[in-house]
Amino acid sequence: MSSQKQSNSRSGSTRREFLKSGTLATGAAVSGMLGARVFAAGSGTIRVGMVGCGGRNTGAAVQALTADPGTRLVAMCDIFMDRVKSQRAHIRQAKGDQVTIDDDHCFAGFDGYKHVIAASDVVLIANAAKFHPLHAMTAIQAGKHVFVEKPHGIDPAGIKLMRRTADLARSKGLCLVSGLHSRHHTGYAETVQRIHDGAIGKVIAIEENFLRGPYGVIDRRPGLTEVQWQCSTQYHFRWLSGDDVVQSLVHNLDRASWVMHDQAPARCHGLGGRSSMTEPIYGDVFDHHSVVYEFADGTPIYAFCRTTNGCYNEYSSLVLGSEGVADIMQCRITGKTNWRWTDHCDPYQREHDVLFSAIRAGKPVNNGDYMTRSTLISIMGQLSCYTGQEVTWEQVNASDYFYPPQPEECHDAMEPPVQLGPDGSYPVPKPGFTRML
């Protein structure tokens, strides 16, 4: 089922102590409920803050300001101040007077998120995925609504924290919206519904592909410390990004789980490694992964991602049934039933339309169930590729494994946990030898 495909839309405390903290459901709960009521009548300015100033969060900020004319961008943070100020100018060019950030509300460094949360009503989180659970929890504790980009953690411990974050958001009447944008694509939703209604018969297998060249490769700027360099190219370091199954294939696996009525696979086995992208600019991630998942009823997902230059590329979600095939990203069904959706949808904009409409209506939306499930499915596959072992859903759910250091222990003067090896490249896991769970 291989053919070139593209989407219709382009586009001092430990974590254990933190998880057990008795303050999660107290104190800020009142401010969260009051925040939902303040905007219920559709009046009042909604202050938006950005944690992370890369391309994805810059796009999210423009979409947030587009979603509601009463929004104002009031605070931004990133590891690098020059990135904060350049993206502030970019967003101001697009949204004019809705950008009200002065220099005093531009923050740099690992602790900048605290200041953004304090200044905002809605926090947009799209920085290194290692920090998504901690930053989302901190914002929800403070009574703020949250949009958080995928993935929603990079390890089992992070997903446990994000689950607690989702539970706390529900108890406080706050919105928690996921950047797994497929759920907001009306064409994808119609295709999945038709699969559920039997348009392709029984689902026999699912094929998922995210095959492309290396993502976001940049040269090292002079004068950067090692941790600054790694943060500047965070997609290429496991301790920051979780690698490509978690970063990229998570979208595909979210669609596959959706097709299977939001189930998680029972087990998986994966193959992966680094074949050609070995220079230091590619960090310590693998450049190819293949994962076979199996649901309890035996239905498989064959999932592939690759970040290697000069190779065949494909981005697709194909569902093979007993009576036809559904191509979710082309919104097309062939076989006994022939159908194609021909409308247009921008799911990146729509997820913010949903978020701000919910805030104004005082009817919180919470994507916690599928966002944590789909991310943990991707983590399960990534760990199988690293170790060469079968990983079960039961194992990964029970695990407290995390990539050190813990997010709350990171600081501007730290040494990163991975350093260049004697061969001039960063060491990678060795399937068959590496142990994680």
C-alpha cells in the first residue's frame, strides 16, 4: 500500500515528590473556576502567553489570536532571548495591536515558563517535549487554561504526570487542549466515522508512514554552551525530544488508535538504528524506526518513520479492511464503498477555535484521555526500538522510567546528560544491550 501521500492541510524536589504533592487539587482551584466564569459572557480580554518560541508555537500564537479578537499576547519565553524578540516581531506583523508584549515580559532560560504562566490566562506550550508535562501541570495548578503541543511527554513518568494534569484540569474546570490536530480535522473525522460505520468492513490491518529527511538541521552557532546547542536543535536529542516515533509518528498512532475506538495496543516490537545521519548535528537520535503493534484482538499496526536524506518519502495513514481501504489523510475510501471528502479544513486553526470558544462559553474541553494514550503508545514503540525487546502496554503503563535529568532539575548552567563520544559523534542506544524498562 505504498504511494506518495500528503495531508490535505499543510501546514530541590524530585518528580516522584511532585507527583505525590497534595497541593495539586487545592489553592489554585478557585482561581481556575473564576477564570472560566470571567470569560463566559464573551467579554473581557484573554491574556495569552507562549512557552517556547519556535516555529510551531509561533504558528499556535497566531492561530490563538485569530480564534478570538479579544485575545492579547502578553508574555513569551524561550531558552534564547533573540528568538523571543524575533518571533514577537513576526507575530506583531501578523496580528498588530493584539501583540502587547513589552521587553519586561520577554523571558529567557529554563525558568522563563514560570513568569509566562503568572502573566497569562491561557498558556501555549510548544517547547522541548521533555518539559510539556511539568509546564502544563504548573499552568493548571495556577488556574490557567492550556494548549500543549504533541508529544505530551517523552517517557512513562512524564505521561503519568500529564494524566494527573488532565485530571486536575477537569476538577478545576479548566481547558486542556492537545496539539494532536488530526482530531480537529473534519475530513479525517468523517473518514474515521465511516470506518466505524462499516464502510470498509472489518479492520484487518493499519499501515502508518512518516518518511522524510532530517528535521530542523542547523549548524552550531559560535559561543553556545553544550546545553544551549542541544536545546537549539532539540529534535535531535533524546533527552529533550524523545526521538522520532514519539515526535512524529505520534500523529499516525493517534489516528490508528482513533480508528480502533481509542484502544491501546496490547504489545509491540520495534526495529531501529542510525545508518547514515551520524554527524554531531544529528545528535543522538535514530534515523529509522519500524514498529509492529498488536491489539488484543490481533489487529496489527505496521508503523514506519525515517529521517534520512535521499530516500523515498511518504506521510500516510492507511486502514485495510475486509471490504475496502481507507486513506485517512486523503479522506478517501475505495472498495465496496467509494467515497471522498472534498471540503477544506485547517485543523491547526480549528483546535484554537475550539479552545477559545470553550473558554468564552464556560464549557471546558479536555483532551487528556487520547493525548496521553496516543503519546504513551508512541513511547512504547520507541522504547522497543531502543532495547530490541517486546514491550507490552501493561509494562509501559506500570513503568516510572524517565530520561534523566528530571525536568524540574534542569537549569541554565547545567551540563547535558549526553556528550560527544571519542569518535566525534553522540552515542546512541544499542538494541539488545540497552535496558530501559
